[in-house]
Amino acid sequence: MNNDLTGNIMTWIGLILLIIYVEFMEKKSGKPKHSRLIKFVLSVVFLLVSLDYAYGLF
């Protein structure tokens, strides 16, 4: 479905909640800090893919 703003927003909210949860679990287990870079890169890739799918930008 093109221009599915509601689905796009729900997906982004889910991704943000997942990132917050993973960061919380990493703090509890003492994982290294380079995982923030990985989450940032994955978020940018997801943003580009979702914008392309929803609005045909690329």
C-alpha cells in the first residue's frame, strides 16, 4: 500500500521502542558502546527503505 502514513508511524514507534529496550538490556549486561553506531546505521537504512516504499522517493 502506498502512502500508508499510519502503518509507517506505527512501524517507527515499534522500532524506537525496540531500540530503547535493547539499549536498556545492554546497559544491564555491560555490552560495549559501539552498538549505538550499529543501531544508528540500521535506523538510517530503515528510514530510507520505508520512505522509498511509502512515497517512492528513490
